[in-house]
Amino acid sequence: MKISVFGGSGRTGIHVIQQALVSGYEIKALVRSPEKLKINDEKLGVLQGDIFNISDLEPVIKGTEAVVSALGAPNLGRTHIYSQGMKNIIDVMKKYGVKRLICISAAGVGPGRDPNFPFIFDRILKPLVLGRTFADMYRMEQIIISTDVNYTIMRPPMLTKRDLTGHYRVEKGKSLPKGKKISRADLAHFMVNCINDEKYFKCLAAIAY
């Protein structure tokens, strides 16, 4: 099976690519700086390009059966990498008939208070520190949900450098009770393993230890 990966040179995307290769997938990855993706494998094709340029996305998505997005903003400032980047991805997916999409958002995204998060998160961290990133992630989620693609939107809490364990909780929904952390390696593990799992089609997936 061939998949396309976006954000593959990032801290989570690198795990996605490594684990997808181990699982036998053929991959086409779009990166801005190919020298940052230090993986050599005959099943990996690396294409240089920009997520905001649709013509760069077309050769990455064409001929694949699923898209995995690990896109991330470089900082917590104003961004549209999630919303506009995803709009471009979905436009190209529609053009080539690709129906499966897995992407990363974040636990706590969206309006209203999440009962699984403490007061300080909802009243201080979310609006004052994470507000601009979360706003664009929420726009991305709404773009995805409005389409007919078979999406899984990952809603992880704080991401860590912890090694792959393969042991974590996953539930359909926005967040998990006491779900404070998940490693990037374990997040990638679930994303790769749910590519063909219809149980997680068209849903938000909360993941944590």
C-alpha cells in the first residue's frame, strides 16, 4: 500500500515514516528541506516542496491510497499551516480519489471548557499561550469534518520524547480523563496502525497513557 506523508521531517513525522516503513508501506513524503529527513529506504520517496503550493502536493498524493499529516507550526504565533495546508491536501485528495486521511490536532482544541483539563489550562494556557495555534487547528478540523473523506483526527495531549511502548489508551472523542501525555513515537504507532482500521473512520481519536 502506498501512502503520502506531510510533515515527515518533523519530530512526530519522522516516527510516522520510520514505523510505516517497518510496517511495509511505500511512502511519498513532501518536505521543505530534504536534508532534514535522514532516512534512506527504497520504499521512501522524498519530494521537495511547500504545503501551500498545490502543484507540489499533486505528485505526492497521486497514486497513493492514504494521507498522513504530521504538519506542525514552527512556533506558537499566528499560523495557517493547519487550515490552509489541510485545505490544499484535501483538494488534491479529491482530485485523485484518495479517501483516507489521518492528521494531528490536539486535545483541548475547540470552543468551550473541556472537563478533562484543569482550570489553569482552560483559562490561562489555552487562550494566552496556545490560542493562535489552537484556533488554526480548530479551523483545520472543521474543514476536514465538512468533507466526505474517511478521516481520523488525532487529539493528543502533551507530546514527549519517550520511547515507543505500544501501550496507551485510545477512545473516540476530544480528550481522555487524566490523559496528560503521549510520546511522539506512540502517537505515530497508533496513526500507522489505524490506516486501514475502519473503526476509526470519520472520528476524533483521543490518545494518551
